[in-house]
Amino acid sequence: MENRMSIVELVAQVLKIDSEEVLKFDEEKSLKELGVTSLKAMELIVLIETKLGVGLDDEDLELEKIDTIKELCVLYNKYKQ
């Protein structure tokens, strides 16, 4: 899935790890287990908006709504054109 790979690459970039490590991570587990802090989550959101060209509504930026790779993919798909 192209969208998933884009999200995986951005997560890897924020965490400064190899994307292969993120690919092995269960997409339904909390990103906190991978090392994503609230600050890194906001950095990830900024990257999604700038690198993937989507504008996210504030209501979708609650950390509980974007805590997994799967949730990030759903969010991205909601806004992509």
C-alpha cells in the first residue's frame, strides 16, 4: 500500500530509524511503543501535512486519534485528494 509506505517512511524519519524497522512494527500497536513522544507526534503531523500535501483539521490532531500507523493511514486517506 503506497499510503502506508509514505507514513512508515515519515515515522522512520521522525524517529531517525530505518523504515524496515517501522515496517516490522504492528500497525495497530501504539506508536509510543516505537518511541513516539507527543512532541515527535506533532513533528510527524507537520511532516504529513508538508511532505504529503494535506491539511489536517485540528479536531483530528488529538494524540489518541493518531496513535497507530493504521490510524495515521486512515487520517491521511481522509484528507488526500
